[in-house]
Amino acid sequence: MVQRPQIVVLGAGTFVRTQYIPRLSEISNIVIVRAIWSRSEESARGAVEIAREHFPSIECKWGEAGLEEIIKDGSIHGVAVVLAGQTQPVIMIFPYFILVRGVFFCNLLYGGNYILVQKGHSFEELK
């Protein structure tokens, strides 16, 4: 039997709750949503509560620690970045530095993950 790919959704806002979760639930037989991450615990928990109906083992991740866990988790096959456009260019997550989008994506790419960015940006912006 082929193992279903496991993905993580970065973002837990209205678009994730009203569009991503319903669409992903339609393909829950072929993909596992492993976790939803948000900068705030409250937002992450709200989205996970909605998604749990279709993905019972979904995990709730938030903040610096949650993002670090996602980056280091070798069982995750892909990441959907569904953040507000104004927060994608510079995401302040770690207290000791500003995590610029390109650096964060490089960390995920080095982990062998596929990345889907809801609001695309040019390669030049990622440098």
C-alpha cells in the first residue's frame, strides 16, 4: 500500500478555514494534513478544530517552537504557505532574528519538502 503524503498548512486565517480545509477534506483519502501552524495558539487551535473532522490526528502548532518542529520533521512531504500577503515577505517568528521568507523556504527545501505558496513571489524576491 502506498503511504499518503503528509502536509502542513502554515496559516490559520479565514482563507484556510473557508477554502483550504474544505478542499483538502475532499481529498482526505489521498493526503494527510499533519498539522496547521499559526503565529498564535488561538488561531491555530481554531483552524485545527475545524479540520479535525476530516483529519483526526491533525496537530496544532504555533509560534517559534511549532515552526521549528515542522522544519525538523522528516515525515512531512509538503507545506502550503497560506499567510496574508503582507506577512509573507518578512515573517517575524524567532525572537533572536527576523526570518526572511527566502531563508525560511530554504530551510524547508533542504528538508526535502515541496512548498506551495498561496501568493506567489518571484525567485529574485527570495534571494
